[in-house]
Amino acid sequence: MTDPLHADSGSPQNTTDFTVNLTQTRVDKSQEAPENEAPGATAGVSWERNTLEKLAFASLHEQRLARRWRNGVRLAWLAFLIGAVWLGVNEGSSTQNVTAPHTAVVEIKGEIASGAEASAEMVVSAARSAFEDAGAQGVVLLINSPGGSPVQAGIINDEIRRLKALHKKPVYAVVEESCASAAYYIAVAADSIYVDKASMVGSIGVLMDGFGFTGLMDKLGVERRLMTAGENKGFLDPFSPQTATQRDYAQAMLNQIHQQFIDVVKAGRGERLKETPETFSGLFWSGQQAIELGLADHLGSLDFVAREVIKAEELIDYTRRDNVAERLVKRFGAAMGTGAVQALRASAAFR
């Protein structure tokens, strides 16, 4: 009788089946191991990867935005500079025909000073262009100024008289609100002066202004420590006392400049001037009074002079002005120190 156990174990067929089943079981277990051994491991890896990807994409997005912003700003500045240059080149350009008969206009407005629009450099340059153009039948100095530098006014006066003699063209001064001091110094170079009846004209005088703080400093117990090389180097210092000798010296200099002013007015106005004790005292008068005193000739505006006197109604403005780029430079750059320099500078001025 055969033992079933031994018979099965000794059977080759049964042995093969057992081996196959055992191998299959191991394979199945190996496939199920990740899920059974660490159920949260795969989920953790996936979350970290997603987070890193989000951070990377966010960083790239921010970099793109920053790059676009920088490029946009650069393009905006480039457009601004191109526009400023274009305006600077084309500003003041005229499409009018300067060879056709016309009245040339040169404005003298605001303070007459170096670096200002009413400086000798700007006015003389404009006047030369006006006189040289063949179509200009006459030149009008359109004045609205309270005065300024005697040096700048003297340069302009000399050049106007030279150009007038060279080109044989008439010159007229037309006064708007004000033609005082250095502005009148320029106006007398014209052949005739036209004013409004309410214009302010005159102020033929010279002044040098400043302050003295010596008494106040003594009361406050403040000592001024000024060291100079030269006995009179600091005589215009507002914190130092002024001696009689220094005062006399400054007054003599002012008197000399005043006499220069008087000589220019007499040469320009000639016999038309009706001199009185107040004529050169620094007083100013209305336009109507100025005509009566011989300081002006007639009542009239710019259009009136062009139409009725010069007989060339078309107006062409030759005034030189700062372009956009120069205005920006003055506003944001060099102009920052102008106030301080002017406050420290003591010079004679026609006002």
C-alpha cells in the first residue's frame, strides 16, 4: 500500500507545481510591497515635487515681469529723450518765408542778466539774424523788463547801434508793461520808442544793495571771524562794519556807472529829451508822462508799428529761447546753485 504523502512528495509533477506557486507568491508580494510597506511615501514625494514646481514657475513669472518692466521703462526714457531732442530742434522754427517782406521781432522780457533769456548773448544773436534777413523791413525790440545788469544792457545797446548802421534798417522799441533801468538803456538805441499810456518807463539810476548785521551780531554776542589778504577785500561783507572810505569808494563807482547811463540816454534821445532835475534821479513815469518828457516818442503797440510805421504787417519772431533740453538742465542741474550764488554776489545793477 502506497503512502499518499510519500507518493505525492516523490512525484515530479507535484514538486514542479509547488515551485511555481511559491515563485508566483513571491512576485505578487514584491509588487504589493510599496503599497503595504509605506503608504504615505509616494504621496509625500508627489507633494514636494508639486510645491517645487510651483515655486520655480512663480520665480520665472516674476523674472519675466521684472524684465518687461525694465524694458518698458527704458523704452519710455528713450521715447522721452527722442521727443525732447525733436522739440529742441524744431522749437522756435518757423514755416514763414523770411525772404518775404515782414517785421522782425526780438523780445526782451524779464530780468536782463547773464544766463537769462534776456541776456546779451541771446538778444544779440536774435538781433543779428533779424537784421541779416533780406525780408525784414524793420526790427522791433518788444520790451517788458524791470531792468538788470548794466554790462548786459551795454553790450546789447552797442550791438543794436552797430547793426542799425551796418544794415541801414530802422529799429523801433515797443514797450509793454515795463521798460525800466537797464531795459531803457537798451531802448534808447532804437530810432523811436513806442509805449502804452500806462507803461512804466524810466528809472535811470544805479543801485548796489545789501544788508548789514553788525549791530544785531553785537547784541547776540556773535563774533565775525573773517580773514582776508588785502585791506579792502571784504568791505562788502554784510557781517563786517563798513568804513567811510569804503562807502565813498563804492559811491564813486556807482556815480561813474550812472554817468555812463546818462551819456547813453542823451546820445540816444538827443534833442527829443526834455531834461529836468528828476530825469536822471531814478524816478519812473507812465507812458504818457514819458512822451511829455521826451523819454518816449509815441503811443503804439507792436501791431500798430508793424502795420502803420514799418508797413509790413506780417510778424516774424526772431527771439532766441532755451530749448527743452536746456530748460531741463537748468531746472534740475545748474539752476540748483543759482540762488546761493546770487545771494553771495554783490554787484551794481540798474533797477
